[in-house]
Amino acid sequence: MSTADAPRTPVRAIPSTLLSRTAPTISPASQLYEPLVKGVLRHRLYKTFLHAAVVCWVLVITWRTWSNGSGGSLLMPIKPSTLAYTVMTFCAGALPVVVLRKVHLIAAPTPATSPSKTMSGAFAKQSTYHALLTYLASCLSLAMLHILITGAYESTVEPHSRLSLFVKSRKHPYYLNGHLIYALSSQAFVACACLLRCVLLDRFAIRWTSLTGSNDKLQSFGLARVLTVILTSLVYTLMVTIAHLAAFALTRSTVLPLLFQLPFVSMLLRPFTAHFLRGQWTLMLLNRHWSLVSRTFYLALSTVGIWEFAESSFDSIVAESVTVADHTADPGLTLVSGITSTDAYLKHFAYAELRGFATEDSPAASNRRTALFGDQKYNPSMWSTLARESLLTLGHDYQLFLRRGQPAPSAPAAAPAPSAKLPPPVPARATPLIRASVFKPAQTSPLRAALDTFASDGPIAAAVSETAEVGASHIPELFRSVMHSAPGPSAAVETVKKAEENVVAIVSQTKSKWREGASKAVSAYVPGSVAETAGQVQSWWTRERVHRLAETSLPNRHMDALAAEVLCRLICASLTEDRYGVVQRDIPKIIEALLSFLTALEDYQAELNAKYTLPGPEELKELPIKEVAERETLAMEAARASEVLSVVSDAIKDGIVQIVRTFGEKLSAFRFPPRIAKKLQGFVDYN
């Protein structure tokens, strides 16, 4: 058998166990870190519900004791009806407020420098309207529960505080009960007042003061917190009740009679509210219906107390540090994934726990840091991701600080790309066409020829237009500028813009004139002390605070301080724990970023000191008392602004000092820009 006739063996690839695999990336925070933190926060939220439920239980017992007169049985606290009323009170009072705070929680304060800007910015958010509806629904529900629990709708013990819908009258069965209207209006007034307090205090923002200090956990509900909440609720409810009494008296004595003067409105109101126009004077009604006033005050105090206890407990748990990385297989990977979170609130927790990861002094912690520095499993590595995310966070807040909290300017529109000039087309030779009539023209009459001469497209009109164009070319520029010309599209747009600007200017001038006229009219009839007080209130409402400007410039200052401390601590640990020198290549740019931020902070601090420092005692004696008070107020605000700046500046200074003490003369091996080297030399000389 020949070789050509033999069967051929098919060719196949040689098997191999070597595979070219791409290094995986670090899992996002939404898959690795955030579920762990949310589980801890969910468990803490149950504590808040428990504290609020206890407060509601105590209030229900007090309400039922009130309705029974001297007291009740010893089994009242554990009766099924008491527990059912407690659940309903909790669902109507505490639960909506806690859910509202949880949904609209923000990590950074609202960027506003005065109460007026705070209020205007609040009404531009949807959370404010959600809060208003929640407070109104909650307070009215608590009022209905109070009426149901105490039996106030058919009260025989206190007939002057009966809270039924209509008065008991056979002659006028549809007259509304003024007691119920007063109680419900008091609750609505409390809701609006609490919303105002929530907006001015910016309660949706978290207070991070505890995480940058010691690592001790906050006490969720200590005795001091309980006493503070009780005192705050009592004082604020008293102020709101007095304001509501004044507003209700003004409405009954002034607004309601004016409404009855309107033709159609009086027809709608008279069958239900005509009895409000009769009776005693408003001030005398206060003494007669004191039991109703006391009842509504207690109801308002209960409402504010439930809200304040629930919100105070919520504030304590949302700012408490979270530790979840120790319960995972790779703590370093979990924390590095956490700082990549898009939620600033959860990202703050990751940096707070990463600070403990970097500062812990134990063999196990040293091994974890060594694994983080020498990671080659992920692309980019854990250290590269950590350094990049931290520098991006610091760089973003550094740019925001340079703009003093103002938003970044919009990027200018890109210039259109120049269009390539195409070569002119080569004209093609075409056979000329005869466009004139090929027929012999018909003979026209002399009258028709004369009429065609004077037509709009005749030879005379063509000659006149041609003469006008030729003559216009010889007119001087001075006279040509007043010639009539049809406006183009650009001229029309400019005309519209000028008209809009004129309208805006006229409106602003009209407003200013109206304000001046109103102020003059008011000052002519209002006493000078009242006008001065009104001016002070207006100044307080619109004046920009120095410390608020600093807070607006550094909204994420606590997270910036944590990021700076984490970077500096890890750099110090890398001297002995980084086996491959991965961190060494990033040390110059990290130190440059930190010192640039520190320089900007110190420049702003020097500006505050030069502008708001109080003069000497001898100069203060020569100034008026009012000016001295204003300067002292500005100096206090400047001191608070310095505290805001020191949150980041102190963290950077401490970190740079640690790096200088750890590396010593080894820092000379790195290259820095001249201004950074000069700044760093100051720390070296100090140490």
C-alpha cells in the first residue's frame, strides 16, 4: 500500500492549561458594602420605633387618666384598649415623621447663608411639601385620636370644651362648633410652626460632629437627651400656643367680619358661622374657655413631644458609626468598595471605618494593610482605587471651596469645526437655449404699449429702482445710517431682548417705589420703636452669616477630614508594610493635593482674621453701642467659621506631621513643585 493511499490524521491544537484571563474589577459598593450598612441601619431603626412607641404609650395613659377624672385602675396600662390606642397613636404620630426623615435624609447641609435664602431654597424642594403634608396629616390624626380616646366629642365633665362637629342647637343645627375649629386650627398651626423650625434648623441634614472625634458610640437615648427633648417641646409649644391665640383672635375679630362683607362668600358662610359674629369680646372668651385652651395646649404638647422624641432618636442613630468590614472575608476590599459609593451618607461610613483600619495597631491589622498594598488580584488594584477615589473626593471639594460654595460655571460652547472648502466645480459646456419667443410678436395697439410702460414691472419702474440703488451707493455714511431698512433676524432678536430688559427694569423700579412708599406710610403711623424692631428683624432675616458661608464652602468637611487622615495614615504605614513600593509613587501627588487644600484654607482664615477681628478696648469705647454689638456678632460668627475650617485643616496638619515624623530625611527622595516644597519644609523645620 502506497503512502498516498494511507488515511490522513486530522490536525488539532495542542491542549494547554494556560489561559489568558483578565483581572476582575472591584465589586461596586451597591453589591458589597451598602447591603451590610443598610442592614445595620435597619436594625437601629427598630430602636427608634421602640422609643417612640414607649412615648406614645405614656401619652395614651395620660390621656385616658385625664378623661376619667381623678385616675383609673391599675390595669389601665396593659388593657387591650390602651395598647390598641397606643398602636394607633404611634402609626399616626411617630411613624410618618420617622419615614419622612428616612426618605429625605441628606449628608450635606443646605447651601444657604441667611434665613431668607434657607426658606426660599426649602420651597424649591419637594421634600418641604412632603413634610408639610406629613405634619398636617399627622397632627390632625392625633387630634382625632385624642377626641376619640378622651371622649371629648360628648364631654359632660367639661361642657365648655366639647369637641363635636356641630353645636347642640335645635334652632341652628348646622352651626359649626367653635371649640373643634379652635382645636383643629391649633393643630394645623403647630404643624406649620414645626415645619418652619425644621426648615430653619435644616433637620434633614445629618450632624457629623461625633464621627471625627472619639470612637465612642453615641448613647441613643440618655437621661440628658430626654430632659432636653422635654424642655424643648414645652418651651416651643408654649410659644406656638401664644402665637396661635393671637392669630385666632385676629381672625375672629377682623378677618371673619371682612369675609361676611363679600356678597357670595357671606351666603356660603352664614348658615355655618353666623354665630361667631355675636357674643363676647375675644379677650373675654379666653377666661370663659380656659379649659379648652388648656386641652389644646396639652394636645399640642403631646404632638410636639412625639415628633421631637422620634426625630431626636433618629438623629442619634443616623450619625452613629457603623462597623461591618470585620465580619467579611476581606475587610480591606469591603472598605475600598465602600468609598466608591455614590451615596455620600454611606460613603462617609466607609471612610470612618477605613480610618480605624488605617490606625489600628495590631499584627492582624498590619497583615490586612500589607494585603491591601500588595494586591495584584484586581485591576485597578485596591490601593490605586483607594487613592484615586480619595483624591477625587478632596479635589471636588477643593474646587468647591475655591468657588466659595457656588456651582461650577457652565462650560463654554465648543466652536464649530471649520468646514473644508471644496474646490469650485468646473463649469460644463452646455448648448445655449433660446429662451425668447420663436414666434413673431403680435402688433400691439399704442394704448396697450403706453399702459405697459407705466406698469409696476415696466421699464419706468425698473429705471427708477436702478437709479435709487446707484444713488444710495453715493450717499455719505452719516445720512445712510438713518435710512429705512428692513430688520433682519438678528435685529429682531436684539429688539426683543431690549424690550424684555426694559420690562424687567420697569418692574424692579416699580417694586422699589412701592416698597419705599409702603415703608414711608408705615413709618408715618407706626411708632419709632416698633419700626426699629421691624428693621432689626428684617436685617436678621436677610443678613448673610459668616459661618454659614464657610459651611456652604465646605459642605463635606467631615468626610474630607476622614479622607485626608486615611491617606496620611496609610502612607505612614506603607514605610514598613508596603513590600513592593506601590504607595511610594503616589506620595508626591497626595502631599501636593493636601498642602494645596491646606493653603487655600489658611488663606481664607487669614482673610477672616483681617476682616472681622475686634479692635482694641480703647477703640471700642469710642464706637456707638449698636456698632460694637454688630462687630461682636461678626467676630463670633468668624470664630464659628474658623471652627468649620479647622475640621479639615487640623486633619491635614496632623496627617502631614505624621508623614514628616515617619519618613524624616527619606522625603528628600521625592520631587515636589517649589510652592509645595516650601510649604512642606515648614513642617520639616517645625519637627
